[in-house]
Amino acid sequence: MDKVGSVMPSRKTRQLQDLREAVQEMRSIKGADHAEVQNALLDLARNCKRAGQLTEAKGILEEVVAIRTRLAGRDDYQTLKAESLLSAILFDMTDLEAAEPLQKHVLYTLERKFTDEDEAILQAKVNLANTLSTVGNHQAALRLDEEIVKSREVINGPNHPETMKSRATLARTLRAVGDADAAKALEREMLKSSTRNLLKRPRRS
């Protein structure tokens, strides 16, 4: 019987611990350099981030980045994706001095080496725009937010929730730079789009 006052771990806490143990077992068998172990570590870091275990997530990602840099180089696509996730963790930890230069490196390297816009480049833009906006560099953030909306419209579609979310962020940035008229126009456009989407939904019989 549990002692009075003891606290049972939540289901999510147990799941995270199970994942830690599974990754550790895989690592002991295959070694840290194995691709499957690297992917498992990234998955563990994402789960730690969602659970608010930011220090643990940061430590995992720093190790993954170090290993991938040693194996494939810092400009490798998978290394850059791991660095992008690390930069998001640093932002969540409010370590903006570390986050911003890392985010710039990731974005500029991805754009230089991989010309086709993909989710990794888009996420790198989102990460950097968030940091620039937080430190008050709204003009630079505005340029990225405009690019993000255009990319979302192509990649996800004009009415996708992620596209609408990006438009809302752009509207906030427009207000931050003092362009309230453009922000209001964009918000009216978003409202019309949402209304059209609701009208298109099939009615229950």
C-alpha cells in the first residue's frame, strides 16, 4: 500500500521515464553513434521539451549535435535540424544570447546549401523570427514573418491552421512596427477566410 501523502507519477511522467529507459537500453546495445540511437535521442529531447524538462532536453541535444558534427560535419542537414531544435530549447530557456546566433547559423546554412523551401527551413525562420521579435528587432522579424506566411501558403495551403497561425503572428508584428492599418486588413482577411471555411463544412443530416 502507498504511504499516506505519496504522489503517484502521472501517465505522461511514466511514459517519459519508459522512453528514457528504452533509449538507454538501445544506446547500450548499438552505441551512441548509431543512426537509430540518434533518432531516439532526438525523440526523447522533443518529449522532454513538451514535458517542460528543458535542461534535460538541452543536454541531450548538445550531445546529439556534437556527435553528428563529428560524424558528418556541422553543415550536414541532420546536424542543422538538431541545432534548430536546440535553438528552440535555448529560446524556451530565455537564453536569447545563445539562441540568436545559433538560429542565424542554421537558417543561413540551410538556405545556402538547400535551395528548396522545406519544413526545416520554415521552422528555422520561425525560430529566428520569434527571437528577433522578443529582443525588439521587429523590422527584421517582420521580413521573416512575411516570408513564413508565403511559404505556409505554398507548403500547407492558404486555409491550413499553421498558415492562419502564421498570419496572426504577422499581424502582431505589423502592430509592433506601427503599421496598424496593415494589421487590421490582414485580420479582416483572416476572419473572411475562417468564415468561408465554416460555410464549406458539410452539415449534419
